[in-house]
Amino acid sequence: MTSFRCPACRTSVYIESLGCPTCGREIAYQPDRAAFFPLDGGTVVIDGKTWYPCGNRHWQCNWLAPADGGSGLCFSCRLTRRRPENDDTLALERLADAGTDKRRLIAQLLELRLPITPFHEQEGGLAFDLLSSHSGENVIIGHANGVITIDLAESLDAHRESLRVRLGEAYRTMLGHFRHEVGHYYQNILCSDEEKWAECRELFGDERASYQDSIARHYRLGAPEDWAKAHISEYATMHPWEDFAETFAHYLHITGTLSTAAAAGVELRESGVGGTREIEPTGVYREPTVDRLLDDWHWASFMFNKVNRSMGARDLYPFDLVEPVTRKLAFVHRLVLAADTRPDV
């Protein structure tokens, strides 16, 4: 993401920071500006408009909320439709962890200039049900009619890792869940005409095929042996909807990580680059083709994987981008470029 700095001493801070580790100032993030502001008087005035700390700041939300918003909540928190009850403190702790990943997701969607229509403004608008299966509720991660449901128990490392191993997945994170499920949301929004749907079906398959039959087949037989020749993951083989969502999630993985690398001043000097080249500073590649983005990612991910291996960790990006997958990523890239809008937050 953007290189964030303390507004007082200019020390680098994380996007989830509540305070500056160097000067100790309380700070808060304003998503329109994609920047931090000091909370010296408990409020912030930006271009004549007053902002307050989000009402969920005690649950680690560091965003600003508009004084005229009516709820005391920031743009990200207003997208939460359901959450654990106030007396379920253990689930609320997990909510705080998941909220960090949700805000990172929303910040990236804004950075990519993707449209976000909240559920409280329009039927079928974006909403999040953040619930915990550890609280006795049956929670199934998924998307339906704009509502993304997330199981907060997945923020527990042991729970999530056991599922990753049992399902044979190379990668499983809470942020990954958010990025995958929002891919379902955007497929219906960005495929806005028959021409786009026709191309989408040519690449991913016909999404009108029975989803229930596909689920039953996938969990009975698993992915085809040659799945890696045309899909980014085994799960992507289950149904065209899942293939699109997995591909969309990887587009967010790639652009988000490149944006972070660019903000840190990373330059590409591998021989294959043909000299020295800066990574696109914002991670938003505006070229009509996906070629430069994927070329940057080829060299950057190779470096990141080597760094992880030097620490004895798994590869940061353990996936192969074969030619059919790059064509799917190119389609997602064109959809993102065509959207080019940004909500008022």
C-alpha cells in the first residue's frame, strides 16, 4: 500500500497503526486522502470538514469517521451488517483482528478506484457479516447478494492452519478470504454487459452451471489431476464462480504486494528486467495490458520467495501463473481499469 507516515515526525507507520512508535502521537487514517492525521484535540478538520475517531477505535479501528455521518462509524465499519453480541468478548477480540484485514481490503479497493455501494444505500450493496463459529453459530464463509460472511474463528492461527492442511491448500489467510469473497461481489458488478459476460464465460466457464452439483462433485472427486494447467488453485476448478473469485483475489494479492514494495523503494534489477526499473508506485497499473504488472510480479515474487526461504518459511507466493491463468488475470485487469470510479467515503 501507500508509504504511510506519522503526520508529526514523518516516521513510517503501518496502515493499521493507532499511534506513532517514535513520537507517541495518536493518529488516525482518512481513506479519501489515504493518509494519517494527528488526533491532538480528538477531532480532525480536513478541507473544512470535521472528522472524529471511529466509534470502534477501542476495537483497534484507526479510521476517521465523518462528523455528519450519523453513526459515529468510519466507512469500513459502516459496511459491517452483523457482528458478535457485545457480551461475546472473545469473538469481539477476533472481530478486531478481522477488522484490520477488512480495512486493508477496503483501502485497496479505493486505491484501485473500484465502486463500493454500501448495503444501507442500495439493495444488494456491499455488506459484511462477521460472525464466529466458536460462539455456537453455524458460520459458512461465502457471498450472497452483496453480503460477505466471514468466520472470525479463522483469525485463530491453529484453527486456520488445521483447515489449510486438511484441505491441501498452499495458502489460507483472513485477508485472502476477504479478497476471494469480494471477487464474487465484483463479478456481477464489473461484468456489466453481455459482451463482458461472453468473454468471462469463454475464460472461466459458464457460471449458470449448477453450483450445488459442482460442490458435490468437487468434494467427492477433488480437482482434476491436470488442474494446474489452467487454474490458479485447486479450489478454482470447482465452479466458474470460484475460478473468477480466486483469480480476482490473486489480482488483489499481486497489486497489493507490489504497491507495498514500491512504497518501500524496491527497484527491480534482475537481468530479465533489462536494467533498473521502479515498480509502479501505487500498485495501480493503468496500462491497457497486464504484461508489465505480471513481469514486475515475476521478479518481485521470486525475490520475496527467496527471502522467506532464507527464514525457513514457506514461499510468500507459492503459485504458478501459467498462460491460461494470465489470460484470466488480464481480463480482471481490464475490468478494473474500466470501472475507474471511487465512492465518497
